[in-house]
Amino acid sequence: MRSIRLLEQMDVSIRSLFERAQLTCSVDEFLNEGVCSLAPERLHGLNAHAMLLLSNLANRQDGRPAIQPDDWAMLIYCLMSSRTLRDAITRTGRFYRMLEGRWGSLGLFVQSGETEIRVDSLRTQRNTLAFVVDTTGMAALHGIFAWLIAQPIPLTRILLDYRESLRPEFDSSLLPYPVQFEAGRTALCFSSEYLDYPVVRTLDDYEQRMGRSFLFDLPEDPAQSALTERARRILYSALREQRALPTLDELSVQLECSRARLRRELAKAATSYNIIKDSCRRELALDLLHRSRLSVEEIAVRLGFCDSDAFRRAFRHWMDMSPLQFRKQAARATVSSG
């Protein structure tokens, strides 16, 4: 854990940190052996507290107020009423301004089908400490946004306004997209199609584990994650290709597992057949309303609803607005970002 090692290098006492995690070993013993043996939830808590200490050290170097332990929680609460990812990112920018510089600034920029979430930490010192804190914060943001829409957000590239010599502090070898240093700005880049994905999380979900980020929170069971993603891909492809949605039994046959096992694995991933089907319908509805000229009645048929009124009711439940209201809003957003 680079956070623990960096605290040690900066002569920060980590005794209270280890006591909080009920660790009695030395730093070297922990890094060499203890990391692998520590339960994931304890490891996550230890790293979160270590990063809070590092963040406050970086803020102190710049003479700005410390990060408060509840800042992240308050951000989540602010985002819960967002309708789409675009709305959530915009609200995050406002939240940054509300913190009066403790987190810097954040903005949303869309051009030619690519979105950039630009983050400026406003730091005067561009050293290793600032770099570690900033990249970790970006990873956390990416995880929050993916969690909000309950979908992975594949990045196309990461831009960093830091010198190339800091690359060894950022293990980009495992990432399937380029990381550009000395880019003149710091940003997470991804396809703009994700901006219209609906926020599906509620306050009841907050205590559950957040979604995957580009650097942290990898799934504990890759096989389980793969099965869930395959199920979703099959249902979404059926809708896209205007085929009948497979039943749960038919889906289990395609996934080469029993109905009972499929239901069990989906439950472990905090989802179900109906939840995935609803998510696929919602995703395709947003896409068709935004990118096609199909009528509401035609879209209802494409999505397998019994009639357009049923689709309208479902859409209002998803987005708290009618399909036509969303289409007009999406058209205005496209014009303003172009």
C-alpha cells in the first residue's frame, strides 16, 4: 500500500492508524505479509484513513483547510437525487465549489463524443504527496460515478498535469488505456454515451460496497462478476436486435448453469433477473430517445412493453419525467455541449 509507505517516508507516526485496524506488526511486516492476510473491509478502512491523513498533509502544505471525514459522505447524499450521470457530475462540480478550495475544482467538458471530467486540485506544490493524493481522489470519483449508475465506466484515457518522472508512483501497466503525463490538465476521459445513463442508487444502497474504479475496489469474485455481466449482455443484445427477451430458464441455458445457481449468483451480486432486465430496458430507452427519431409508441414495442402507457409509467419511475421531456432535455444538452 503506497499510502502507508508514503506516510512512513514523511515521518508520520502510523501507530494510531495500526491500532485502529488492530494491527500489531511493523510497517515492513504488514507490507510484506500483512496486506494479503487482512480482510478486504479492514484493508479498505485502513487505506481510507491513511489517504485522509495524506490529503490533510497535502492541504497543510498549501495552507488550505483539512479534508473533513464526512466530506465524501456528504457528496454521496448530494448526488442521490441526480437523474443522470451528467447531472451527478454537474452537481459534483458545485459541491467542489461549496467546499471553498479544500478539494480544488471540477468541470464537465464534452466534445466529439468524448467526455472529460477535469479535476484541478489547485495545489501550489506538485510533489509526490500531491500526486498520490490527486490520483487516489480521481480513482475514488470514478468509483462513485460508476456506483451511482450501477455500470462500469470504461475510460479511454487518463490525462495528468504532473511531470513524467512521477510515473513510477502510478502503476499504469495494468490499465487497458493510455495514461498521459504532462498533459496540461488532469482529466478522466470516457465515451459521452454514459452521460445519459440514469442514477439508480438510493440512500439504502449507501452502506453497500461501491462500484469499481480504475484503481481500487476490484470485484472480490471475478467469476461472479463475469456471470452477471454475461447475463446483462445477453438481455441487452436481445433488446438491441429486436428479439424476444429470454426467460430466466432460457437465460440459464445460454449461460450453461442451472436456474437455481443463476438466481443465487445474481443475488450474491446484489441483483436479479428482473433488475437486470429493467436496467437494460432503461439503458436502451435512453439511447433511443436521445439518438433516434422513433416515436414513444415504437420504442415501447422495441422494449417489449405491452403498450406505450406501460412504458411511460416505467420511464417516469426511472427518470421522474416523461419520455418526451427527457428527449427535449437531451436535445438541449447536445446543442449546448456542441
